Amino acid sequence: MYRLALIGFGNVGQGLAQILLKKGELLERRYGFKASIVAVATLRKGSLYHPTGLDLQALLAAGQAGSFDSYPTTPGLIRGRDPLATIRATDADVVVETTYTNFQTAEPALTHVCTALELGKHVITANKGPVALAYHEIAALAARKQAFFGCEGTVMGGTPALRLARMSLAGCTISGARGVINGTTNFILTQMEQGQSYADALAEAQRLGYAEADPSGDVEGYDALGKLVILANTVMGLTLKFDEVTRQGITHLTPEDIRAAQADNMRWKLIASVKTSPAGTTAYVRPERLPLSDPLANLDGSTNAITYLTDLVGAVTLVGSGAGPEPTGFALLSDLLELHSQDLLRKL
Ligand code: HSE
């Protein structure tokens, strides 16, 4: 039984709790996988810890209500521990970090992740900040502590962009990655093609839970840039830094630009690309007008896609949902299942 401490309980953390509620029995029957959420710590909703596990239905109801005050008090329940105290003082063996993304310092998530790993706890995160800014340091710490570090949910939500490259393409050298890896901007561009205004489309993306807390990160291209750095460093073995990527967002695109592309049978897409060659690495995020024959042109709504350039199988493209509570909650589950399969192998 995995004992989980969730640090942050927004869309993504609630998505994981919902999946565990819905699929707990199936996961146990099919994979022998059992998990219990013993602690949840947030800055706004409060914090809960119960040594025998929290009730998922009551937890989700309180999360929806925006405060854990409504979570029923039962013997043994402890309230009010802050995230770091929760990591240090609870007996969870897996910390699930889903606080907000900060691309400037990666905090407070970076401290949460490193504190948990230092204590020998496994860490699973969908938080892009620590992975974009400090992936190699975190991976080294996890290896030193023999702890698992999973970050599948940081790129393309639940669509297994990192796992495809790390596991299914293991043995290949990946020399390039090119994709549409921000759901909000693709949603906005698709809606604008249908005549919706930029402002209304952005508001709808926020309502649907695609956009970041500060959506300028999406529309100015920083979210795609952060994910591109994560791809480069986690699956291509690079040490790419933010300031080595040129960036342009979609805010300058007008309804006329969109219509002009449509008239030419083309579509605007926010493309993120990184390529390595003996001459060096080039990386950028920018809107491009793509012909409809390009596989990346045919993505609607918040759908994402990534094409890897490999030495042994050529170009491999993965298409799927790139944002949203349930898909990203699934990404966390997929990391938990990878940890579980590693534990099973160790026991053989
Ligand atoms: N804001 C992000 C997006 C969420 O729109 O793609 C998933 O990382």
C-alpha cells in the first residue's frame, strides 16, 4: 500500500484523487496496486492528515468547496500542518507535488521536492518549475537516495510524451523534438478560427482548467518553453537553459492573420522545437503557419503532439490530450504505476 502525501490540491491533485476513487478496485485487481492518500497540504484550502488514510469522497467534496474546514473531524485527524511539516512529519512514502508552477525560482515546489527526496521519499510531480530549472540535480539526488522521481505530467499531461521517449524509444538517440505542447494556445487558435474572440477563447480555456494560474505564461510562450527545456533535458540528455531558447507567443496574432492563413489552407500553431547536431543545439518557441499536410497542423482544441527524430526508427509522432485535470491526474497515476512495477521487480 502506497501512502501518498499530496502537496497542492488544485485541478491536478483532485484529478488524481478522482481517479483513485473511480479506479481503485480495478488497479488493485489488475496490478496489485493500492494507494491511500494520508495527507493533503495546501496554502489556501488548509491541510489534513490521517494515519489510516483520508476519505476520498469527503476530501474531494471539501476540495470543491475550497476549504478543508468542511472535512469531517474523526479521531486521529490532524489539521493545519504546512507543506514542509507535512513532508517531514507524516509517514507518507510518496510525495505528490502539484503546487503552482514558478519558472523564475521553481519555489516553493523545488524545496518540497528536494526535502522529500532527502528524506528518502519517492516524489511524483506535474509541476514544471523544478523539472525545467533543476532536472539533473533532482535526478542525481533521487539516485543518491534510491528514491523514485516521476515527472510524466509536466509535458503533454497524461499523454506519455516522456515515457514514450524514455522507455519505448530506449536505445535510440533522439536528436530532435518538435511539437505543439501548450494546450491553451492551441485551444485559443482553434476557437479564433471559428470566429471566437481572443479574450473569450482565453476565458473559456481558463474555465476548462487548461490555462495556468497566470495565463500570460501560456500565451507568451513561457509554458511551451519550459516544457521544451524539460523534453531536452529529460529525454535528450541535454543541459538546455531557458535563456538558450528563443521565444515568441501568440498575443500578436490578429483575427486577420488567422483568416489569411485559413484562406491559404494553412493554420497557425505555436511550435516548440529543439534540435541537436555536431554544430550545436537550436531551440525555439514561435507561431508558425503550417500547411494542412503537416501532422502538427491537424490538432484541434487543447490537443498536443510531439514528433521525435530518432536514429533507429526515424520520426515518431505522438498525439493526445495535453492538459486538463483528469489527463494530468492520470500522468501522476502512470508514475505511481511505474514505481509499483519497479518495486515488484526488486522483490523478485
Ligand atoms: N497550461 C498548460 C497548457 C497546462 O495549456 O498546456 C498543461 O501543462
